Amino acid sequence: MSSSHSTTFNTFYNTINGTLRTSNTTYTSTNPATGTTLHEAPVASSADLDEAVIAANDAFLTWKSTTWKHRSELLTKLAALITENAPSLTELLIAETGKPVCMIPNPYQTCSNTHEDVLSASRNPDSSRHSAAFRFTSAR
């Protein structure tokens, strides 16, 4: 799977209801180990946050009626994109935390494991391991 998105992490946006947003107020991210400025990120306003909460609630109405099969297809695509972009994501994580690579856990393996758990639950939602999570996500 090939991504058409850039993974250089030079420009950041807030995403609200699928729209990329900038802000007049920004946060400067620095590498705590070196003090080097990494990038500027937009700071959401109160109005942005209110709009994002409304959009998230609206999105959840669609998500909760989405079948487990379709959810697993979407999560499989997400896992593939994370795996594809793991080197760039790791570089960003190292820079933002200031930690050496040997101290960074493998978050992409954790994502993969979680994805496998969701797929397992979708195949057998009544299993004792997954039934509580399935009932929770189905009931909301």
C-alpha cells in the first residue's frame, strides 16, 4: 500500500471534520535533548474545540452503525499506513522526546497487536476476552 501523504512532518494542522486548519496561535515543539526547534503546530481555539467535539459526536453516530467487517477493513488500512510510515514516525518520536533510539518502545508493534485483537473480536465477539469490549463499543 502506497501513501500519497507526505511524512516529512514539516507542516502541521488541526483537522476538524476532515478539514485542515491553521491557527494564529502556534506551539513551538523543541527537541528536549538539544533545544533545537522542530516545528510550529497550531493551537486550537475554544471555538475550534467546540466544533471538533460536535464533529466527533456526529462521526461516532456513523461509526457505531458500521459493521465489524468494515471497521476491520479500515483498521487494516490504518495499520498498513502506520507500518509504511514507521521510519518517519519513529524519527519524529525520537526528536520530540529527545530520547535515543534504544529507549523508544516500538509503538507500531503495539498498534499491530491492538489491530489483531480487534480483528479477533470481530470474528468472535462473544468470546470471554472480547465480549465486554464488544458490548461497550456496540452499545454507545
